[in-house]
Amino acid sequence: MGSPLEREAELVALTDRLRSALLGRGSAVAVSGEAGAGKSTLVLAACQAAASLGGSKGSRTLRVLRGGCDPLATARPLGPFRDLFAHLPALSGQVLLSEVCEAVFAELREVPTLLVVEDLHWVDAASVEVLRFLVRRCEAMPCVVVVTYRDEIDINHPARPLIGDFAVLEPLLSLRLPPLSPAGVAALLEGTGLDAAEVHALTGGNPFFTAEVAKAPDLPLPETVRDAVLARTTDMAPHDFEVLQLAAAAPDRVDDRLLPALGVDLPTLRRLQASGLLTRNDRGLLFRHELARLAVESTIPAGGLSRLHARLLDALERTGPGDAAVLTHHAVAAADAPRAARYAEQAGYDATRAGAHAEAAAFFQIALSHYQGSTHRRAVLLTQLAFEQYMINKLDLAIASITATFPLWDELGDAAGLSSAHERCAVYEYYSAHRARAEQLAERAVRLVDDGSEGQSPAYAAARLTRAYLAFQRSEYALSAACSDDGLRIGHASGIDALVVRAGIVRAATDLAHGEADAREELLGQIERARATGLEELASTGYTNLSYLDVDQRRLSMAESVLEESLALTVERDIPICNHWQTAVRSRLRMLEGRWDAALEDADACLRRPGMAVAQLWPTIVEGLVLLRRQGSDEGRLDEAWQLAQSLDEPLRRLPVLAALAERTWLTGIPDARVGKAAEGAWVSGDRSTTWVTGDLALWLRRIGLTVSVEAESLPEPYRLTFAGRPQEAATWWRRANATYDEAMAWSDSDDPDLKVRGIERLDLLGATATADRLRRDLREQGVEQVPQRPRASTRANPAGLTNRQLDVARLVARGFTNAEIAARLFISAKTADHHVSAVLAKLGMPNRRAVVVRAGELGLA
């Protein structure tokens, strides 16, 4: 078997991984390059290599599965996986993304396989999530996952997160195919009589362009790839060229079943195949290369393309039920508005059921742009579009879409519809950090359907529940409880599960915020009920609020367990907006645990995402505090957090920022008027839901010599202990809670120099250099002679330096897992697990894994 020209090293790398897959060690490879760089040629060579491996008596062989993404205007959700795994039940009917992931993973674990998915530049978001699921587990299956893409995937492309995985995950390999060298072009042109230097200058070494030139050496050199391709059609009969143009109008393929309906006979197919432009596979008739298809498509005269698409659409309809996404593509291109609207709406709902919310939003947008029906149906489509935009964290678009329904519901005289639109818009505005606007909308939603009766309608219940949620976030307990109770009563009376569960989640979260003993179990129960009834977005919202309250009330180990499950749910069900907020919550959790590198990893991920402004607050605080504690300057992050907290106007958001500003004043000695006002009691809440953030603020005010009008006995235990002059007991409480920085600061609150030194030593372990140096100065000013020196970076253990992945490994080490068991649990190889364990031991400063087990509690890994 020959190697593609100047791609020998890449083929060797792929073949090595194929051999490893036969031995049970999987991997993943991304192949990139410009259009025509030879990606498909390399993949074909790898498929041929896979067929030649093994095969001897008793040996295993590699199954080859090769599929791709189609250049449709809007991608088919899960398109490549539907084509490759049509036999899997999880990919038929109303699919769930998590079930697809698990089903494909289970399939690939059974048989050694080369799985190829080409042309990621056309991929849908749902297929990206399946691929990310697979490549993160590739070491745990006898499979090589190969993906190809052009060098045109920007930061906003659906495939960007997957490409990012290839950049950072150890078992993943990226191969970029460069242009051919002058010598490579010369080799390709051998025997043609063409001047290699001239052709290389013309083609830039592009393999496809060069190959096309070499196929017609007697013709003048073409100026473009298009000219080179069309040179091969000059002698083609008009009828054959028309069929070629028809095939060019079908960017996915021309299904075999369509050929009779299109009037394409066998002799015509033979002549077209002889041209070398078309090929056949089990999916039908298609061009050998997308550049060739585009070249032929460019010859279709103005107005002709829509007629070709109409012919394809008619043929698809005659041959039976087809893919709504493909039908939408042809209907739009045919300028057939009624069919475009009908098929796009169907494709949108199909995508919603598959959990492909990005594609669903795109299809509903297409449906609306072509819709010519009733006002009511347009309002319904806009509402569905807004929900999908909300789910993918496109809040500005969601607000615009739902607001556009206001005049439609008003025109229809539909008060319930108008109320529901206001209620939804209130949620979207709140998540955009427009609290005042959200409250106005929620109040308006209630008034629109408030008929004064005792029973009230489901629309009234939904509006009251949104008002309850806003009140909960603002620590208005009585209002939140009353509104959620109304929702629960009406939900039971109307038999609407969604209302009952939503009301239960809001009420339980409100009670938990106020310290009700049984509220946490109640909230967990409501979340499970939401999941059991398919209300995934409600379940994820419940998880978001539970994890936030667990972190806020310092149930850090419980928060860890909740976030492990809830973040997985947001990925499985494709709910980016909840993933955004929960990642923000985890960044705060990691900071409190003293896992500062992991905290910054999450904070950066949140701050780089557009959309949910509410989820930006804690990542901004985290970045500011870690910078402040490490280097003595927050670089303006805390002032940014203050501006955001002001727009939210909630004690649970404002008080933590004030505490951080007070810490900055303590560390830098620079007064802050906002902190001074806090000491005067201007923004301190007496509500039970804010006792933890109030305690944190009061403690930092005390450290800078200010007091606040709050009863110490009303504060949580660790703050009460400090205010009572019992810092050792406070430090012990924080250590048991795994709040490392708070423990260190509690030691430093003591009047005993030895205990202050203990606090400095804890801060040194965290890398809180600026904070530790501030305390060193205090000790020296007090006349203490034995002040510990700052440790060398080379000799200091760095428990704060663990990444999120290393934390996963460290916890398994602490539980006594072997490397093989860690590998099995995390879907990695034993070699990779060994590498991670070594890095963890070095960062923790532990001599061996046994030491990690013994000191698991102290290290916060129990």
C-alpha cells in the first residue's frame, strides 16, 4: 500500500495508533489543513491500513466506520452518527443526547474500530458533544477516532470546544497537513511535461489543485481550482452536464432512490463516473471533492439553481419520508416558502427532542423567516425560538424573540399568551443582569391574568413563580414563599406537573436559604422528580440553586457531589446556560477549598463565554481575589464585580463584593468609601438567607478596624467563634469544612504570635504570597523576631496548583484506588493515570500515594 505524497509521517502516526487499538489502547487524531490539502486521501490510506492490519488466524481485525458532515445550510443534528450507527435504538425516534453518547461508546468498546468523521467545519453542535464524549474516553476503548476539518474554524464555531480538547488532552493528537513542497509538486507532475516550479507557484502546493492540473497537461494552465475542474467537462454532453449540475445542488448526496425519479439512467451514471468527478458510496451519488462540487455549482445560471433544488425536493417527497433538515435545505434553496416553513418547523422540533438546541434555534429561525400563516402560530414559533436561544445562552436574541410576540398576543386578545411571554422575558432579562426590568415584566405578567378569583389560571401560577424566583434571589422570603405556594396550589389543582415541580424547587430553595432543616432533602427530591418527568431544564435549575446554597453555606463536600452530577447533566442534555452558571459556582467552590488554579480555570471558562451576565459575578470575584492574595493587586476585577452586583441589587451578590473590597483595603491599606458605608450598616441585610455573606463582610470589617451593626450571635458558627475571641476553634471549624484560606486567616486573627505564624505557613502553602507578606509585616511591627521567611517556590508544595483533572485523580488516590482503577474510572490509560498521579504527588508535596490516603482529610480530599 502506498502512502499519500509527502504524508508518510502522518500515515505512520495513524498506523501506530491503529495497532494500539488492536491491543485495546484507543486514541484520537484530528487532521486539519486547507481545502484540497489531502485530508480525505490520508484518511483513505488509513482505512486501507486498518484493513491490512491483523487478519491472521486468531488475531483481531479493525472495523472501519467512515462518515462525514454535510454542507447543508443548517446541519442535521447527529448527522454523521445517524448514518454510521443507524442500527442503534438510541439514534431512532425521539433521541436524547446522553443516550446517544452512551450507546455509541458502548458500541465502540465492543469491537476494535477506526471511526472517521470528516469535515467538522460543517458539524452540528450535538455531534460535537458526542465526539467530545468519545475522545475524552478514547483510552478506554479499542478505537481510533479520526476527525478532519479545514483551517476555517473560528472561536464561535460549534467544533471549537472539540478542537480545544485536542490541544490540551494528552492522548489526543493533532496533525496539520502543509502544502506540497516544490519537490512534491514535481513528483506529482512526473511524466506530464509541465514545469514544476511554475505549477507550484500557481497552486501554492495545494495537492488537489496540483492533481487537477496534472490530469490535463495538454491544456493551458488554469488560473484557479475552478478552471482546472471545469476543464474536465468541456467535452461532456449537455444532458450529462445538467445531471452533474443537479448533483452539485445536493451538497450531501443524491440518494440512490432519487435517481429514477430524477430521470437519471444507468448509461448516464457510467459516463459521469468516467469523468472522475463523481463517485458512489453506500449513501448514494456524490462528488469526489467539495471543491469539484462548488466548481460545477458555480456554472448553474441565475435562476437555475432554485429549479434544481425544487426537482430534488419533489423527488425526495415522492420517495417517502425524508430527513426534515435535508428537506428544509432544498425548500429554502428552491424559494418555496410554505414548504421551507413546514419542514424547518419539523426539523426544529426534531432537534429539540435530540437535545440539539443550537440547530433547533437555527431551524425555528428559518421557519419564521418563511412563515406566512396565522398570527397565533407565528407567536408560538417565536416563543419556541426564544426558548432555544435561552438554552444556548443567547439571551439578547431570546429577549428580542420573545418581545416580538408581545404585539402578536395583544392583537389576538390572548391575555394568557401575553402573560406567559412577559414571564419568560422576565427570566431572560434577569439572567442578563437586568433585575429592575425583570421585576417589571414579572409584575406585568401577574396583572395580565389576575382575575381576582381564588383559583386563578396556570398562566397566573407561572407568573407568580417567576416573581417567587426573583424574590428568592433578592432574599425576600415572605414574598417568595407566598408566590411559590400559589404556584404549587394551582399546579396541583390543574394537574400540571411542570408547575408543581417548579413551585416545589423554588419553595425548597427559599427554605434552604433560610436554614430550614429539611429543605435540602426536599429540594433534592424535587430535582429528582423533575428528571423523572423529563423536565431537564427545571432539574438543572434546581441543581444550580442547590449547589450555590451549598457553597454559600459552606457545605463544600456536598457541593462537590452536586456539581459532579449536575455539570454532567448540563452536558448530556445540552443546556449551556445552566452549565455556565454551575461552572461559575464551581469556581467559587474551588477558591474556598484553596484550589486556586482550578478556580481560575473555571473562572476563565465562564468569563470567556458570552451570554449569562449573572454567571459572570463570582468568576470575576474569584479572579480578583486570587490575584489580590497572590500578588497584592486585583487589577480592577473587584471594581468590575461591584458594577455587576449593583445592577443585580441583591444582598447575596452585593455583600460578597463588599467583603472582597474590604479584604483589598486590609491588604493594600487604601481606603474605599464603599467599605466605609458598609461599616455604617448601609447595605447589611438582617435576612436569615444572608448570614454567611454578612458574617464574611463583618469579619473583614473587623480586620480593618471597623465595626458593623450586626449581632454576632446571629452569624454562623465560625464567625461567632472568631468574634467571641476563640480563633483556634474557628480555625478548626474551617479546616473541617475544607475552607483552607479561611482557616489560615482564622489562625492569623489570634493574638498569639505562634498561631499567627501557623496562619502564615498555611498561606504560604496556598501561594497567597501577598497575604502572607502582609501578616509578616504585622508580626515584625509587633516586635516578633522569629518571623518565617517566604519559602522558595522550588521547595514549596503547591496544593492550590491542582487543575480540575488533577483534583479528580487526587480524590481517587485518597480513596486508595490503584493506577489501573483510576484509569478505568476516568477512561484513561494506566500510563496517563501514572503521569497524573506523579504530578499530583509533586504538587501536594507528598512522598507517596499512601501519604495522600493518610492525610486525605487534611488535604481536603476525603
